[in-house]
Amino acid sequence: MKKLSVIKLKDTRITMGRVTSNTEKDYISIRIDDEPSCLRIVDIKIGLEDFAKALTGMSFIECESELC
């Protein structure tokens, strides 16, 4: 099996917040950004109920994600 190379980033930031909408169910937004390069690494969208399940130890919760 081929070993994957790892890229270490300095000054990586995570931002989490609750998004309230009139057109869809509320959800949690999780973003991971590399500050020096101003690049977004990943953007995750997960429903409130599924986020609560993930926080309380339930494994393998599905979510929407976008690798940037």
C-alpha cells in the first residue's frame, strides 16, 4: 500500500458557527483555513441534530463537505 504524504500547516484556524435560515433547516458550519496563505482547506455543513450526535460520541455521522 502506498503511503500518503502529509503536509503540515502552521497557523491553521478552525471556525464553527450556527447558521439560521428562513429557506432551509438551521445547521452548523465548520471551516478550516490556512491563515498565512489565506486558503480555505475544508468547509463542512452539518445539521444541528447530527452535530449533537457527533459531540456526544456517536461515530460516523454524515455531513456535507467541500475540500477547497
